Amino acid sequence: MNRKNVFIIIGILLLGLIGSSLFFGWFTPKQEEEDKGKIVIEPPQGNGQESPKPQPGQDQGKSDDANKEENKGEGVFPGDKAYDFTLMDREGNEIDLSDLKGKVVFINFWTTWCKFCLAEMPQIQEVYEMYKDKNVALLAVNVLAAEKPGTQVGDVNQFIDERGYSFPVLYDVDGTVSVKYRVRAFPTTYILNKEGMIVEVVTGAMDKNTMIEKIENALNR
């Protein structure tokens, strides 16, 4: 075999290896489990639901500058004012984050398939019972848009009922809130002080004592 043919064969093998790498790189599932008590995800792509459409009477004519000024200081990092949102609870009531000003707010983003979320739920229940009559609001936000295809609100309600949990559950049906809060792993928890400022962001599951420590820290801020 002459040298030219050897180079041709080597070139073909290299192209094959590169092609295989690209194929498996592109088509490997984006969801992966880590060893740090969290499951990393891609941003939710929706669950067959449409994004909320503007309602009559809402001001859609604000300039970009006006919107920027209105949202000045809001963000998703400690020290930022938390973005306001309105989500439905299990009874169909609208819950506005802004209405909870004056309370420390514990916001936990979760899904039913996340084993780390399930592991911390009993602790969340205990913490909820400890603080429910105090100046603390606990919101367990189910990201329905990131649930398995076909999962409905009723399925998640049943999931909660079967386990006997009584902490408040809200539904991020189309994933708008979790995307705005840049949730990239489950569970993710935001802890806000009484002024609605983000005190801590925790990615991954927490135990009861850690939750209490962080809530007490926010109460004293």
C-alpha cells in the first residue's frame, strides 16, 4: 500500500471519529444528575401550554427605557429585589409575591421527578409547620413546564395529597417564572427578606437545620 493510500485511510478514520463525537455530543440528553444534591436541567420548553397573553387594559406601549426604569434593581442574585410574579395555588387562588412584603419568603422550585426535591420535602413540611404562624411564607413552586410530558396540575395535587404535605404549592405552568429566575437545577431555593430582597440562593437540597439557619438569617436582616 503506497503512502497516498495510507493518508487517505487515516483521513477517513479521523472524519469518522469527529462525526461520532459531534453526533453523541448533540444528541446526548441535556439533563444530568450531579453529586451535589441537585439535577441540572435545560430551561423549560413548555408543557403544551401557551404563554399568558396580554389582557385588555394592560399597557403594552411602554418604551424599553420605561420598562428598564420600572425594573431597576430587580434581579436574581443576593442583594437584588426579587422579580414579582403571580401564580395559582392548589385551590386556584392567585398568589402575588408582592403581597407577601413584610414577611420572609422561602421560594422552592421543584418537580415530581427530581429525587433530591423529594428527599427534602419532608424537611420543608417540618419547617413550614414551624414557621406557618410566624412572619414567614413558604412557597413550593412546581415547575409544571419541566414535568414529564402529559403531567397535569391534578397529577401534582395527587402527588402532594398522597404524601400528606400541607405546605403551599404554586404552579409555574408555562415555565415563565422559573426562566425569569434563571432556574437551571432542581431544587433551587430563593430566600427573601421582609423587603423582598434576595438574601440567599441555594441550588440543591437542604436539610432542616440548614433551612432554619437561612430563614433565621433572613429574619434578622
